[in-house]
Amino acid sequence: QFMIPFYNDDFFLIVPRDEPITTLHEILQKPWAPFSFDLWVAVVMFVLFTSIITLLTDSILDIGDALEDRHESEDDFENKTLVGRFFKCIYLNSMAYVSGGVQN
């Protein structure tokens, strides 16, 4: 619990405020402002690295399933091209990092 105030002062300080000029560049730059450029590069590189690892491990598992002649009904990658799999890995990994889990 907080104590009640002993005294309230009704003094207000009024100063002129400069109107900030916001350009489109400044507005677009605000969401990226919490981190430095180097940290954003590190985050993107980490997502790309983990996407490559996911692509390699899932592709190896798919190749192993094909060699064992197992046909599972569910496949992580509907697209069989390497580029399509890589972009899906980027999507799944980035969604897993920002939302706490994979989005389907």
C-alpha cells in the first residue's frame, strides 16, 4: 500500500514545444530503432543459418524415407524444389522465433 500524499503542488511548467518534422524515412525507420544495424544483421544471419540446418536435416530425413521405401502421408515440404523448401524453412523458423511456435 502507498501512503497518501502530504501535499499537492499545483505548479505547472509550460514550455514551448518544437514541432518535430517527421518524414516518411523516419516513420519507416522507427520499428527498426530498438536494435543497431549490426544486431539486425546478426538476427537475419541466425534465421538463415537455422533455416539451412532445418533444410538439410529435413531433406536428409526425406531422402532416408525414400531409401527405406516408406511413404508417409504427411510431408513437411509440399514443394519438392530446393528453393521452395528453403523459403518454407525461413518462414517456419522466423515464425517459431517470434511467436513461440511453428505456425501452420
